[in-house]
Amino acid sequence: MRITRTAKQATQPRGRVTKCQPWGSQRLGFVLAVILLLLANQRLGSQQPAGSQQPPAIAVKVKVVNVLATVRTKHGEIVRSLTKNDFTLEEDGRPQEIRYFSQETDLPLTLGLLVDTSMSQQRVLGQERSASSTFLDQVLRVDKDQAFVIHFDREVELLQDLTSSRQKLQAALELLQTPQRPQEDRGDSPDSGSQRWPDGGRGGGRPGGGRGGGGRGGGTHLYDAVYLASNELMKKQQGRKALIVLSDGVDRGSKETLASAVEAAQRADTLVYSILFADQQGYGGGGYGHPGMGGMGGRGGGMGRHGGGSRYPQEARQDGKKILEQLSKQTGGRLFEVSSKHPLEETYAQIQEELRNQYSLGYTPDRPITDPRYRKITLTANRKDLIVQARDGYYSGQ
């Protein structure tokens, strides 16, 4: 954009001369001024092609890319004493200068808790509810951090919108329950989906929610849940952002795909921590080996309820662990697996430690951002015995 003088400003008198001057002196000064203006115009004209106009000023958009990173030893211990000189950063294979660096422990934190409430999780849901309540109490700082709670099965529902109130979050966790299994697996009764919702099936807690049909048989809309949480909630927030997904990792019936869910989290600069909590005796074979269906193409509706409404042909068996691992790795998070040796409380303690010990690195890409595409980030530590956990890239058009 070019700043120009308006016609009124250009013809406005500069002010009166208050001191009387001889007429000859005034005329001589006027002639000299005209000569100088002509010479200046001639010089400017010689620097431009004939008939060309002076191009408008170009506004250059400078983008700073921020990367949150956690560094651990090969034994899993958090490393807290590094400087920016201990890192090497590349974008699409090109070295980048790290211009901004800090250890982030004080930035506001936004957390999203996404809990799988499908039938395969009914035996472990009580443990998830209790451990999640303790985790939120410990990690959230009053009047600084905030969180929301979403559950997903055959639908996606926001039980509690963003809040810093522990009481509201606790009340949302108490609402976590598996859906009532439709009689003879029909699931097509008009009331089949409404009995499980405390608000009468109007969608959870978010104004304008309530799109989607739902209620047709089983389902685990994992991809839809990640997509909606990232695109409708996290994208609008600043500071540190992380989703925590408790699931066996098998998606069944989502409108979104795994790729679109990952992309939504990347565009929202959101880490995804996946907690694989599989009940081997759960519904449909349980665990992360029960039959499931990959996400289908297309975009979902609004928050509230996000019904799939898709039919299930011959379904392929999924490996939920690999799905959650991919979801976390590409967004800069981490996969945890709950077992008798590694209970959920221990997992939450590790996530809490990572969130409180992150490095923040910022750089300005050496190539201008002219096209909306994915750019790959590679962040490594100069010490070979250290493991850096950070997102894989970003979308330049966001």
C-alpha cells in the first residue's frame, strides 16, 4: 500500500511569510526553486523506463514460526539446561537461524481432554475419569490456564467449553459414560441416542451446537473429535496448546480422515498426547485390535454433536497403537501406553512434567511465504544422545 497526499492537502498553502523581503530576492528564490524541481524530476525520470509509473510500495509479510520442543535422554529423563546453540533447525532441508529462544514454563496453557466413551472402553472409563480429575487439578493454574472436555463414541459432544473452573471440569468428567447399547444392535429408534445425554440430546454446553444425526449403532469418532477440537476450539487460542486423547485408537465411522485430523491439529499449533488405554475384554473384541473403519472423506459439521451416519461395509482391522502414534508424532506430542506396570496416573505425571519443561524456538523462514503448502520442520539436538520431541512441520498459508 502506498501513502499518497490528497488533492486538498496538495493545494493547501504552506503558510504566510511574515517578514518583508525585497521583490528581487523573492523572484530569484522562486526561479531557483523551479530549477531545482525540474532537475529532480529529470533525475527521477532517468531512473524509470519511459511511460512507466512509480510502482506501489510492497508490504512484506514476515512470518515467525514457533516450535515447542521437549528434550529427553535415551533413558527418558527430561533435559532442562540447553541453549539455542544446542539445537539445529531446518525447514524443507534448508538450515534456519533460531532467532528466538526461551524455556517456557509460564505461558498460558490450554488443554483439551478427549475421552473415548465407546463400548470398548466401558470397563476402564472409571479409571479414566478419576485419573483425569486429579491431573486437571494438578496441572491447571488458577486464572491462567484453561481446559475443555469432549467425549466421543458414535457422536462427538462437548461436555464443557473452555474454562479455568475446576468445579465445572469435574462436573463434566462425571458425565462421562458409555452409550446405551441399542437393543439387538438396531440403533435406529428415534430415542436411541437421546437417553444417554443429560441435556436431552441437545448437544453439550456450546451455543449453536447440535448438528449431526448419530444414534445408529456403534462407532468411535476419534478423527472427528480431534478435528473439531483443533479447528473449532484450539485454533482460536494463543500460547501453549495440547490435546490429550484417551482411547484404544480405533476409529469407526468418522467423517474425517486421520490425515485431516492431523492437519487440523498442525494448523492449530496443537500438540496431541495420546494415551492408549485398551481393554482387551471390551466391546467388539476390545483393545486396539477390534475391527474398525478408517475415517471417510468429507468435512464434519459443528461442535455439539458430530454424527457420522455412515454405513459399515466389510471393515478392515486397525492397529490403534499405530494410529495414535502417528497422530502424536506428527503434531509434536507423544504416545503413552497404559498397562499394569505403567498405570494412568504415572502417564499423567509424565505429561505434566513435559508440559512444564518445554523449549520455545522461533525463526523466520529464509524463503518468503508465497504459497499455502506444508513445510517440513526438522529440529535436532547437537548432542547425539538426546531425543527432541517437536512437531514435524506447519502450513505456510495459515
